[in-house]
Amino acid sequence: MSALRLIAGNAHPALGRRVAEIAGAALVPVALAAFADGEARVRIEGDVAGADLYVVQPTSPPVNEHLVALALIADAARAAGAARLTAVVPYFGYARQDTRKSAGEPRSAQMAARILECAGIDRLVAFELHSPALDSAFRIPLVHLEADEAALPLIRAWRLTDLTVVSPDAGGLKRAQRYASALGAPIAVIAKTRPQPDAAAVVAVLGEVRGRSCLIVDDLASTGGTIAAAAQALRHAAAAAVHAFFAHAVMAPTALDRMRSAGVQRIGVTDSIAPVQGTQAAPPEVAEIAPLIARAVARLAGG
């Protein structure tokens, strides 16, 4: 472990520092600045020659800035002689755009992956990807961590009775099945259409939810529209209560109010993304993921 080094990127430095502390990694200082026109500038200020180097940098909003910063840190680390470079990306931006829906669209997830590969990253650790099938977007090894280990203690502490776990769409069904199995609960799914990005229209609730406490589980919330629409459908189907847990709080300033107004009572998230200060009057409950990431780093470093 003596050669293990970690850089806490500018997207979520508190998470990076916490991972380094738990994993016993030396924290390498890095200077990140910008020219007047916004062009990023990076300089690694510690010794990484011969190191097994880990860079903790979610590509959270502003996604493009944090993606470029990660690529520049990686290139700088290679120039400084790092022996092996692993990007730890707790939230992988562009993950929702993993398929080409028409001839005029890019496969943005694959393109973002190529940028990181070209920057010299040897391996990527991701957390709760939008779809596990995204591993095919990477030509480098991908370690995928699921949110369950961090989420379940928080959810169990809520002591929900007569619980049904709900997937807000068919794409999240496997995720909901994992939670339902761990919690010993039945499952329901919301059948919906998506007429445009960041908009969802509910078609039907499939499963028994009448009189039950419903827990919606999803990978992220952006505008809050998907969870709000699911909550309204569950209320219409006579659910006794609606709660939600999602891994990534990619939330617009109005997202939390939107979910609360739709009747979502308890809301849980992880700290994969740095919280936005001053935008939410009543923030959700947070499950810490640094221990999960630190164990993965320690396992990889030991191998």
C-alpha cells in the first residue's frame, strides 16, 4: 500500500478526502484553475512517480467541466510518471445516453468513455450506473459498485411496514428486484412513456400497491419528474405512503419541491455528488458511500 496515492478532484473533494482517509492512501495535492475564458488548467503538485494512483472525480454538473478536468488530471499524472491510473467516478455523466435513438444522435456514453481512455486511464470504478450494460462502452476494465450496501441501512432505519418496492420504469426493474429481495418485499413497476428528455408520462401501475407503503428506487433524480409522476400514480392507485431512494442527486433547484408536492414523504440519496448549497430547504437523507469506495480501492491496490 506504500505506493498508493489518491487525488481528490474538484467535483467532490470532500468525498475524495474521505476515501483517502479510510483507504489509507496518501492524498496528492493538485491545483485546478481556469483562464479568463474558462479554459481549464491543471497541475499535480505532489510526487506520483511509480504510484498506483486513484482519482476521485464524479462527472456531475457541470458535467463537461468535470469530465475535462478528469481527463486533464489523468494526462498530467501520466506525464508525472504514475505507474497505474484508476479513475473513481461515483457519478458518470452521459450514462443516460448509451444508445443511439436516431441516425443523427451520438452515443454520448461511449464518447465520454473514449475521452477518458485516451487520457491514459487504465481502469474505471463507477457507482450505480444508469444501466449495467454500460460496461460495453468501455475498452478498459470497469468495476461497477452498486448502491445497495450504502442504501439498505438507511432504508431499514425508516422501519417501513407493508412495504412494496417500486421501479419507476421497466429499465430499473433489476435494481428494484435487488432491493425487494434484500428487504423481503414484493415489487411493482410503473409503465410509462417518455415523450421528450426529462419528461415522463405514466401509463399504468403494475403490481399490488393498495394500502401499502411504496418505496420508489431509481439511479438518479434530475428534475424530479419521473419520481413525482410515479408517486402520483401510486397515490391514485391507493398506496398508503410513498417514499423514494435514488443514488445520484442530480437535482435541479425545484426537484425536491416537485417530489414533495407529489406526495413523496421520505427521500434518501447517496453522497456520490457534492450537495448544492442553498437550493433545497429540506435536504434528503444521505447515505455515505466513501467506505464502499475505499474498500474497492483497497482491494484493487492489493491486487
